[in-house]
Amino acid sequence: MSTGPTLEEMKARLRKEIDRFGAAMPERVGLVWDGYLAALVEWGLITVNEHAELSEMPPDIHDNPVISIFLGRA
């Protein structure tokens, strides 16, 4: 694993962002976070397990395009 943010650092950053918006984080902000987390795991800066844990924090996004981009569009 390359040197990157720790799981605790990322959790703190996400908590701060979630607190900023409360329960109403805008979808576009959630998409940015989801893409950022996907990039961190793809670049080997966080593990797949850390990605899974962090991805649970922002609200779910229906028909999230990050998933299909991250996994490769068919």
C-alpha cells in the first residue's frame, strides 16, 4: 500500500462533510466523494475493505454512475 490517508483521517473528513450538510448532503457532493473514494482504492491508497467502510458513510445515490465507471461500463 502506498502512503495515503489513514482510515481514521478519511472518516474524520467525511464526518466533517456530512455534519456540514446534516442529513441533506447534496447528491452532487455525494457523487464527488464516491468518485474520490473510488480513485483512492484504485490507486492503492486505501484498501478495498477501507473503501467499503467509507462508502457506507455518505448517503446512497440511486443509479450512481461512479459504480459503472469504477467497474467498467459494459
